[in-house]
Amino acid sequence: MFILIPAMPPIIQTYGLVKTFGNLVAVDHLDLAVPAGVMFGFLGPNGAGKTTTLKMLTGLMRPTAGTAVVAGYDVVRSPLEVKRRIGVVPENLGLYERLTADEYLELVGRLHRLDVATIARRRDRLLERLALADRRHDLAVDYSTGMKKKLALAAALLPNPPVLFLDEPFEGVDAVSARVIKDLLLSLVRQQNTTVFFSTHIMELVEKLCDEVAIIDHGRLIAQGNLDDLRRQAKAHGQASLEEVFLRLVRAEVEEGNHLDWL
Ligand SMILES: Nc1ncnc2c1ncn2[C@@H]1O[C@H](COP(=O)(O)OP(=O)(O)OP(=O)(O)O)[C@@H](O)[C@H]1O
Ligand SMILES: [Mg+2]
């Protein structure tokens, strides 16, 4: 006897999502489907449209056309419902830098209507885990780039959202902090079934960390799926690594003869 288990609908889904800036098509009819509870890498070269897509998914930018549904809600029609269910570390971090880490996390907790005891407990644990505890009373404006990024991550995690969006979370972060962030994100995915959607241009990161990946170039989706499937495809095409697949897909032109002769 067969028992049909209905597939869970994707927790993030886009239908023909488009963003244009004048004549430039930054995101070109993007159809993404992200299952719940996975580490999802959104991979593409500089200018591919990653940040623009993330902005549309998190309500920071209105799509030109198409729709996107996050955690069951349309991002344009129900932006508040989406925001209640997501944590975001945007490109520019969006911190209030004239607040200390303590004050900022308290503000975020209160905006999410958490009670004072919960805010204090989660804040202490996050600051400890992200090695910011000894700087908690300093203004964010005086933090280093990596420290600001970790504070933004703490703020995104404080309300314990089911979906996390991170724009290049490992850029400007040292090796030790990168490891802490990776472990933290992996434990959220594995233990709490959180969905983590992060953008990067580094294939190696995706290979080490992700369950699923989408590759975008010139605003268009060029591959999407399970990492094991992509690995199998790579082998079938005689390519040793996913790095090669990525480079082939984005048609990177490594022209031997085109060297910069003044260097
Ligand atoms: N506000 C804007 N006005 C005009 N063009 C924009 C704007 N934002 C993005 N673009 C353009 O859209 C395209 C996609 O940019 P986007 O920032 O989404 O790329 P990205 O994949 O995040 O790149 P990176 O890896 O460099 O961060 C680029 O050509 C960029 O110049
Ligand atoms: Mg970007």
C-alpha cells in the first residue's frame, strides 16, 4: 500500500520576479523555490542580482513585476506578516549606530514585543556566542566591520524567526567569527528547522555549507537544486568540481592571452 505524504510547499517562492532600473533588468523573471528547513545558497557573480532579489524578498524593495511568497505571505500585499516571520542581515546592515549593542538588541526585542526577561536572556546568550559581550556597552558606530555584521546577525536572530535572509554574511568577517557564524546557522537549520537563505559569490562556501543552491547570472536563474544533484551533474559532464560547473554556467571567460600588460 502506498501512503502519499503531501510535499511541504516551499517556504520561499517567487513567480516571474522582475526588477528593472531604467533599461537595466537586474532581476529577470526569477522562479525560485526554497524548501523549509534548509541551508540555501544564492550564488552569483558581482552584479548578478542577488542583493536586489533579497531586497524584494524582505520588503526593502518593490518588485517591478511578478510575485514572491515568504512564509505563506505575499511580500507586496502582506509585508508586515512577512516581516514578523523573517530575520534579515541586509547588505548595509541597517543598524542604529548611535546605540550600544545592548540598547540596540533591546530595541529590536521590544519592536518584536518580546518580554523583558526573554530579551535579556537571548541578548546575553547571543552576545556571548558572537564574542561581543565585552563590547556590549560601546556604541555600534565604533565597532569594526565584522563586529557590526555580528551585531546585525544577533538582531536578526533575537526574535527567533523561522526564516533568515543574509546578504553576504561572511564578507569582512575573520576566520574565527566565520566559523562561529557557520556553526550557529547550521545548528538553527538542523535543530530548529530554520530556513537560512544567504547570498554569496563564493562557490566553496556553498559547497561546504548548503543543502540547496540557486545560481543567478545577469538576473536570470541558471541552475537550482540539491547540491548532491549538482555534483552528479558535474561528474556526468566530466567536471571535477562544482567550482567548474559554476564557472561554466556563468560563462566566465578566463582568457589566457588577455593579460594586463602593464602589471
Ligand atoms: N538602486 C539601483 N539603481 C540602479 N541600478 C541598480 C540599483 N541596485 C542595483 N542595481 C543594478 O542591478 C544589478 C544587480 O545588482 P545587485 O546589487 O543586485 O547585484 P549582486 O548580485 O548583489 O552583486 P554583488 O555580488 O556585487 O553584491 C547591477 O547591475 C546593479 O548595478
Ligand atoms: Mg550584493
